[in-house]
Amino acid sequence: MSRRRSSDKEHRAPGQRQLRVGEEIRHLLADLLERGNMRDPELREASITVTSVDVSPDLRNATAFVMPLGGGDQERLLAALRRAAPWFRGRVSEKAGLRSAPEIRFEIDRTFDEADKIGALLRRPDVARDIKDDD
């Protein structure tokens, strides 16, 4: 019988509970941001999309990936979200029905930038020539 190394857990796909809790937190955060009931005027006036939430296996930590509408002022809004993280945790705790709400960390979602880079690479003439169908 083989033993699992500690690093095996780090590379495993998230379980159903992690995915379900992450999606629930994503919906709650999106709802809170849409309503704009925050004290911080930077957050009240901003349109922010919560693209996904990754939850740790023990459900104690969550990383919320966000993107401001239009992509502008990312760092300013990220700083405001980080300041308001305890407030968001309290609201999620009230509504999620979990024993304890996870610590919420906010990060800018860079997947859109990566997709744009890949798209630009695929449109380059030298690359397009190599991937073109030989009909």
C-alpha cells in the first residue's frame, strides 16, 4: 500500500463540497457588491464582477477572484476590497449557513489577460500558418 505525500493533497482537484461552498460564496459576494450597502464609497460606486471563488479543503480560507467592470482602477478597488474583507466575511457568515465563515482574500482575476495573450499569439501570421488546416 503506497503512502500519499503531503504534496499530493496540494495538487488534487477540489472536492464537491469545496466547489459547492465556493459557488455559494461567489453568489453571496456578487449579491453584496450589487446592492452596494458598503460603507466604503469606492466600493459603493464600483461595478465589480466576482468570477470565481476557490475554497481550501478545510473550508477555512477562500480566494475570491474579482474583476472591475471595464478593468479600470484594479489596484484601488482591490485595496478597498481587502479593507472590507472582514465585513464581507461577517455577511457571508450570516447567510451561508456554515459553522464558520472562511477568511476571504480578494485577488484580481488574470484569466482574461491570459486568454487575450493566447488569442493574440494564435492570430500571429507565423503561428496561424502552422495551425491552418491542410484542406
